[in-house]
Amino acid sequence: ERRDMKTLVAAFNETDARLDIYLNKNNCGIDYEQMFRNMEVRDNVNVHFMSGYQQANLSATVYHSACVVICCLETKYTVGLTTVVEALAFGLPIICSRNPQIPVDFDSLGCGISVEYGDVEGWQRAVEYIASHPEEARKMGCRGRELAERMFNDERCAKEVAEVIKEISL
């Protein structure tokens, strides 16, 4: 949803890093299929158009990735958050657009790298850093997993839901 494919692909086009993109042909009014027909996409970038709900298959693919990239268009909501939480749970390093609505500071927590919206060079630097520092990328993933276990878990979720229900029923 609301992914910035132009920035992401432009950045990866300038690296040797492999990028596999999985998305619907059309989402939230954006015709990604048409967009990709009009973009330069180099051999290291592979676009996979999907249809229907394939979360289990997609999650298995993500689990075997070296890094998760979440390049989004600017919004006023948490676009990309589900992907963030999944990547943290899988223990994968993250490169993500700096969305102030996402409650994770990747840089200060050491679990990934934030990049400003539309910053092709910033994305390129982040991708090259992850690719050329595999041990640090592994550590980022481990820190992310620890964060997921501590902050984004079913016990905490249940506690927060129970507090809301308790507040409403008073």
C-alpha cells in the first residue's frame, strides 16, 4: 500500500543488490503495472505481480530475505507498519522511509536504517551499507527480533486491549 516504487527502483538500479518486489497490479488507486511499464528496471530488480490473498506464501519468502525494504509515499498514517512488525519478528534488518507515524526509530534502536521520503541517494547508500556489512545487518536483525519479543507481542497486545475494554466499560 502506497509504496514509492520509483524511488526504490531508481536506488536499486544504481547498486548490484538484488531486489524482489511483490505487489498487486493496482493498489489504493496506484496502477503499479502501468508504472513499471514506464520505468527503467535493471536486471537485479525483479517484479512479481500477485493476485488474491497470499500472506502465508509471501511471509515465507520474506523470512528467507537478507533485508526488508519499505519505501513508501508520504502519508499521515502508519503505512508499512505491518511489514515492519513482520520483519522485526523474523529478525531481519529493515530499511524504511522515515514515516513519523511508525512507532519504531530504526536508527537509534539499531535494527535498521531510516531514509527520507523520495531520497534516491539515501536509499542507495542504505542498500549498499547493508550489502557490504553483513555482520552488522545480522546484528540489526537480532536487535529487531529482541524488540519484537519485548514490545510487539501477544501479551502486550492483550494487556492494551484489556485496558481499553476496562476503560470503556467503566
